[in-house]
Amino acid sequence: MEESNLKRIILTGGGTAGHVTPNIALLPSLQKEGYEVMYIGSYDGIEKKLIEGMGIPYYGISSGKLRRYFDIKNLTDPFRVIKGYKEASSLIKELKPDIIFSKGGFVSVPVVIAAKRRKIPCIIHESDITPGLANKISIPFANKVCVNFPETLEHIPKEKVVLSGTPIRKELFAGNRIKGLDFCGFSLNKPVILVMGGSTGAKTVNERIRDSLTDLLKDFQIIHLCGKGKTDPAYNNIEGYVQFEYINKELSDLLAATDIVVSRAGANAICELLALRKPNILIPLSLGASRGDQILNARSFEKQGFSYVLKEEDLTPSSLIEAVKTVYNNKEEYISNMNKSKQTDSTATIVSLIKDLSL
């Protein structure tokens, strides 16, 4: 491709892995379309390590957190945001992108605002049903807003919103069931449950799974992703049960080996389950532990027939066992409902928008 035809795109987003992994999922398609990709994130956020590991040019800016509650840092963080805006504006002037794609998080706010001031088209992706504070601030400055849930359409101006779904990493579709079973030392003659509590784990979910092991292992094998520091040596060497802090390169094989999933209800995670057509039980973070976005995400998936939802406050060994049996016995119905989803090729939808706006 001639240098003169090369399009440039800046990706931005950070603070959590959920604000980075969809950007990473877009990379192969963007590069295939001939885009030169650059990334703006915070100086030392999780996004820096993830993106630099992909060999993408990375530029750090100052980032302050925008809080809805009192914190002494509220007095100084506005100055960090202003500094971040000036840095983002200078970078956009220097890098001359044709378009910017933002996955959200507080570091993205100054980038999106600076893009508007520099007359660079910008697309935002909002994962949850109701926009988070960072995206709420950014939406007026964006050309298009991609969303995951039908319910989100009513929260975004009609001329901007696109029901796209979340870009899914292609490698997740390339798993091998036999490799996954072998990795865990499992047999072919029992179905498999995969338990995921998010990147930091979920204490209550971990405890209820372990409380239910004796009953669950009669009919199932269990892969338990516990979170960092949350494995328990007392449960090592139990036949049909394996525990890991987290899994990286083998995840696609473990998913291929899995019949049903027990998971938190983070938007990216459940969109991956939808794309992979995995029947699932969602245990959203309680309202006291979050702004309630996981509860709304889970309700939407339940309403669409994709998921069985179990409230954390109702989580007991008996309710968990009943949920597992219900989902497993009705797994074909859940898969059929997921097959009807219109969000079949989110990456293609988003890349098409990027191409249209960067002409």
C-alpha cells in the first residue's frame, strides 16, 4: 500500500482491562484495512503494558479520575484532566490521525474533547446499558456512539447511536475442546462448568462454588478461575476440579471445553459469552459494590433469553446447584436464543463505521 493512502487511527481507553481488550480485538481488522494504529492512554495504567505488548506505538497523557463522591483528590484531579487535554491536543496535532476510536475510561475524556477541537472524527464505544460518567461527558463531542444493548438506544441521541455489540478477540473462536480437557486433566464423559469472577476474582462466588463442590462434581467437572491470590490449596487435587488465578493463552481452549459458564456480568465478558454461544449463569455485582451496571447488563441478557440471573444476595449452594441444573437441562434453548442475536459481527460493523468516517 502506498504511504499516501495509509490511514491513521488513534485508539484510546484505559483504567481497566475492559476499556482495552475491545480495542485490541479491533487491531487485526484495522491493520488488514491498512490503518496505521497508535494508542493514547495514561502514563502507567493497565493499558500501557497491554498495548506495548502488542507492538503498537503508545503515548501517555495525564489522567485524573472524575468521581461522583467526595475525595480529597477531587481538588487536584481537574488539573490533571486539563493537563491531559493539552497533551492530547498536542499529540493529535503531531500524529495527524484521520479518526479516533475511544473505548472509554477517564483517560479517554481529554482525547475525545481534543479530537472535537481539532476537527477529527471520533467514535465512542459504550459497553454498559447506561453510559458511565466518562462517556457521558464525551458523548456530545463524538460523531457516533456504538453500544451493546438495545436498552441503551434510548440514552443516546438517535442520530449518533449504533447497536454494534462488542468487538471480540478472534482467538477466542479458535479453541480446541480436547486441548482444553487435556489441560485440566478432564475426561470426555462429564460436562464442564467454567467459573469466572472477573480479573480480580469474586469472593462470594468463589466461596459458594467451593461450598457446592460435593454436589456439583457428581454430574460436572469444574474449571474455576478464582482471581489473583484467591486459589485455595485445600481444594487442590480434587478429581474433576481445577483452580487457577487466571488464564491467558489457554482461555480459548478452556471455553471450547466448557458447556456452561458461571460469571459476573461485566459487559465485555458477557458479550464474549454471547458471541461464543455459551449458556450461562450471571451473578452481577450487587448495587452496594457498583453503580448497578452489571445488574442492568444481566437483566437485559435474561430478558433476551441468553442468561439465567442469580442475585448475589440470593446466592446459596442450593440456589447455585438449581441454577446449574436448569441451565444445563435447557442449554439448547439458550443457544437458540443467542443464535437469533443481531450482533453477529460487531468488529465488521465498527470497522465499517471507522472507514466511513475517515474517508
